[in-house]
Amino acid sequence: MEISFAGKRAIVTGAGKGIGRATALALARCGAEVVAVTRTRADLDSLLLECPSIKPVCVNLGDWGATEEALREAGGNVDLLIFFPIPRSFNINVKAVLHVSQIVARGMKARGTGGSIVNISSQASQCALQDHTVYCATKGALDMLTKVMALELGPYQIRVNSVNPTVVMTKMGRLAWSDPGKAKTMTSRIPLGRFAEVEDVVNSILFLLSDKSSMTNGVTLPVDGGFLAC
Ligand code: NDP
């Protein structure tokens, strides 16, 4: 399936590492003008070495004032928003999503050209996981935020969806799931018998951002090998 984002402008938050970084690079390869947001300058420097067309924004998304300042220029003129909330804090996982979405959706509504927003949730939004109390709670809240945003922004042709991955072995995934015994407890509950690859998640994100999903709005799409089906 050919997907092109030529002429589209995208903001990717959490783009320094992991799935966010891979998404920023994939969007740029598909022709989008990409604004990459993260808080570690060295990650942005290496991202730019890989893809010089990407526009870097270095900001801590937990700092509302600094975020508004940093996105003042870029945030008003965006077609696609991909939000990678960072675990274990309502401040970032829920409130920062709402904050950045409001900045971006304001611009989308004013321009009248619609848009697509994809939030990165988790299988943990819908299934209780041991030792993941706050994480599960924030992702559950994020799923409902996605649905309400879909309801409220739909009339402006702005679609809002989420992807809900199982474990992916990024920096974050390795921290929690490197122990083979612990990993086995999870993979044994996944019908496909493995964790997701970064590419599996990126492909679903690109689909939801693209016109190929133009009638899909308010879904929380599992990328979990069937974990939530069981
Ligand atoms: P990574 O830890 O690999 O990358 C997260 C990125 O976000 C880093 O570049 C990090 O920068 C940046 N970041 C963290 N906090 C802030 C902040 N306050 N302001 C700006 N940038 C920040 O994470 P993943 O790619 O693994 O996860 C991305 C998303 O996917 C998360 O929402 C996670 O919940 C979700 N997810 C991940 C799964 C997994 O197993 N990996 C499974 C299911 C969902 P820095 O390194 O400087 O902190």
C-alpha cells in the first residue's frame, strides 16, 4: 500500500528515541514536513544527521509555558499530530496530550482543512497488568480522551485515533521486559507468540494518519498480536 504525505506537515512528540523516532523518520520518507519534539538535544542532533529535513524542537512537554512558546510557530500550521506520551505520569500521559492537541487542533480548525491525530496508548489501557497501576490508569484515560476528541473534532474533519501496542523492545520496553522469565509470561498470552517490532507500530500509525483510513475515527487499534482478544 503506497502512502504519501507530500505537502503535509506533521508534529511528532517523543521523537528522540524508540517508536517516536522511527515514526518521524518514516513520515519524512513518505514526504511529510516533520517537526520532531523531544527534550534531549543530543537525540535531535543525531536525528538531523539521519534526516536533515526534519525540524527539531527541544522542549520538556511537562513545562506548559515552554511547550506553548516552542510550538507557537509550528503548532498553528499542522495536518498531522502524533503524540507519544511518556509513561507513569498523568501530567505527560494525559494532560500534555490534551495541551498539545488543543494548540494543534486550534490551527487545524482555523485553516478548515481537517487533519489526523494519533495518540500512542497501550494494551495496558484495557487490561490490568501487574506493577503497572499508574501506567494502566493513564493509558485508560488516554483512550477515553481519544474518543472524546474524535467526537468533538470530527465535525471539523479532524480524525483522532490511537494505537495500542503490546511490548516493543525500545529503551522503555527493555527496562521493563528484558528478563526472559518475565517476558515469557507476556509472550505466552499473545496468540502470535512475540512482542511487537517498532515497524509494526509505525505501520499502523501511518495507516491511521493517512487518507487510507479516512472513515476511521475514535478507534483504539490494538497492535498486540491478539493479546486483547483473549
Ligand atoms: P522511549 O523511551 O524509547 O522514547 C520516548 C521518547 O520520548 C524519548 O525520546 C524521550 O526523551 C522522550 N520524552 C520523554 N519524556 C519527555 C518529555 N517530558 N518531553 C519531551 N520528550 C520526552 O519510548 P517508547 O518509544 O518505547 O514509547 C513511546 C510510547 O509508546 C509511549 O507512550 C509508551 O507508553 C508507548 N508504548 C510503548 C511500549 C513499549 O513496550 N515500548 C508498549 C506500549 C506502548 P528522553 O530519552 O530524553 O527522556
